[in-house]
Amino acid sequence: MTSPPPVLMNDFKAQWADVGKEVLATTARVGESGWLILGKEVEAFEEAFSRYAGLPEVIGFGNCLDATEMALRALQITPGSAVLTTPLTAFATTLAIIRAGGHPVYIDVDASGQMDLALARDFLEKNPAARTAVPVHLFGHSGDLAALGTLRDDFELALVEDCAQAVGATSRGIPTGSIGQIAATSFYPTKNLGCYGDGGAAFTQDPALAALLRSLRDYGQTEKYVHSHIGGNSRLDELQAAILHDALLPRLPAATARRRAIAAAYREGITHPAIAIPPAPAGSESVYHLFPTLISGVGRESLAAHLREAGIGTGVHYPILMPDQPAMKNVPHTLGSPLTTAKQFAREELSLPIHPYLDDASVSRVIDTCNCWPT
Ligand SMILES: Cc1ncc(COP(=O)(O)O)c(C=O)c1O
């Protein structure tokens, strides 16, 4: 008897079978154009993505880390100033804060894994000097944007939303990325809108900030050989922009619908008492970049091994909280609250496969294998 095909966390071969022809045609077009950096393709993608995201200005970057760092620098955070953020994220979020000269302040997460806005408010009330925050819309959820907007107004926050995992997610109809003065996202291949290499973007509604970000991504140039700012080199290239525009962005609505259908099937079908599914934040129209579960008791390694034996991949997001990372040992930072829930995620979280090329048979296999896990 042949064993069924593996169920992968991401299936880039299936993606290539779907988009490969368009990617090759696009590659030929860019090559024939003779223009490779900051040209018509980047402009066309920025425009199309701005329409999709519902935000007026999109600025393509080389990756989300750089976009977040440049966003903080564009908002002129003072060196050493406190930046509230989450301990449960990819290290890039923390790295961007440090590289921009900020002092990370870690606030615990809520039951959905997002920075707890009530705890953030407590910290801000007690620490009037703290005026900057980088919340992350984790797992493809949107944090509560109405509450985030109120926090921004009450404390006059400089706010950069990390939307790397939440492209297209909304909160009661409000798009993620529209509450911060600037937001950043990633086109890393595993992301909901991933490209064929590295890529990222910043969003803003403020034309002056958009102009500054366009300059910062390009050595701080404001016109040829005139450098008005200390910028960097982080430009989304013409090839990635063209691939995103022609092959990947047009598929994003269907891919998001598929992710939502899989998430609904998991929520309904997984009934094992030791597998808890964290709630989405109230009002979130999530895009399910990941599908987190929390495994207590016997431990997530046992379920991961059980799924692995059945040919099903899993992931852990994230096993080590940001303040516990070895690189943070000598970097000044503050725990802005006890990190009780974040520690629970670090200990118990196990992500199940969720991607647009997962067929119904694979989804059923994941559900059945979870439900027959012997604990
Ligand atoms: C929440 C979050 N922020 C930032 C990043 C960094 O993105 P990039 O690899 O494009 O710099 C990632 C990607 O891993 C992420 O998941």
C-alpha cells in the first residue's frame, strides 16, 4: 500500500505548478525591459496593492524588517526611548526596534496571542515618557483596531503596525495597517502574499511620510545624488514586484478564502480535549496565516510526533520569547508586565498546516489524526 502524500506546512512545488508559467512570462518581460530597480513594475504593484489593502500609499521595501525600522526612524523616535511591543513574534519585530534606536518594552499577549491592549494602557498610564508602540497582528488575526485607535489617541502614540502575518485582515471592516501612522508587511515566501525571494512594504495614509519612506529605502536620496536623510538600501526589485503584481496578488482573495475555509473546518472538526484552539480577537476578520493550537498536559512534542508519523508537518510559533533570546542578553529592554500568557504560548503552541494548496482530503486527514491522538 502506498502511503498518502505528506501534508506540508507550505507547498512551494504546488504553488509553482499553479503560477510558474506566469512567473516565467513576467521574468521575461522584466528582463526584456532592461530596467531592474525602482521602475514601472514597482509603481504598478504599489498601486495595485494599495487598492487591495485599502490604504492610499504603499512603499515597496526589500523586507519587512527594514520597512519597520525605517517606519520608526521616519516617526523620529528618540534614541533609547521606550517602544511597547509583543514578546510573541518573529525576532524581526524586536530587531527593527533595536536598529531604530528604541528600547523594547514587552507587554504580555491576550488569549488570542496579540499584545494585550489593557496591559499596554496600564504601562502607558504609569510611564508618561513611553509614546511609541509596535503591535503585531499575529497568526493572521487583526488586533482590536477600535481599541488600538483609542490607545493611539489617548497617549498620542507613534504607532507602527506589524502586518507581516495579516495582509488583508480587518477588524469590524477596518483594514489592518490603517491605525498606525505607518504599517509594515512582508512578502517572505511563506507569507499569505509571498514572493519568490525577499520583499516587504510599508503603508501610510500620510503623503509626507510616504515621500520620506521612499527616500529612506534608497540611501535617503531625494533627487539623483542628493542625500537628504541617512537612509538604507532596501528596495523591492522590479522582478519581485512584477511577479507579485501578475501572479500572486490576483490569487490572494481566493487563497484567503481557502485559508478561512480550512480554519473553519479545523475549528469544527478538531474535538480532542487536550487540543485547545485559541480564540480570534473580537471583531477580527482573520486571514489565517497560521493555525495555532495550545497543547497542555502531555505536551506538544507528543502531538507533533503523532502527526509526523502520519506524514503531517507542524510548526511552533514561537518557542522562545523575545526577551529570552540569547541576542537580548546584553540589550537593554524592559518587561512591561508579567508575560504569563506569552509564556503559555511559548510552552504549548503548535501550528497545524494551513495554506491555499491544502486539499479537502488533507484537511480531513489532519482533523482525524488530531482526534485519534492517544494521550
Ligand atoms: C510578525 C513578523 N514580523 C516581521 C517579519 C519579518 O519579515 P521579513 O522577513 O520580510 O523581514 C516576519 C516574518 O518572519 C513576521 O512574521
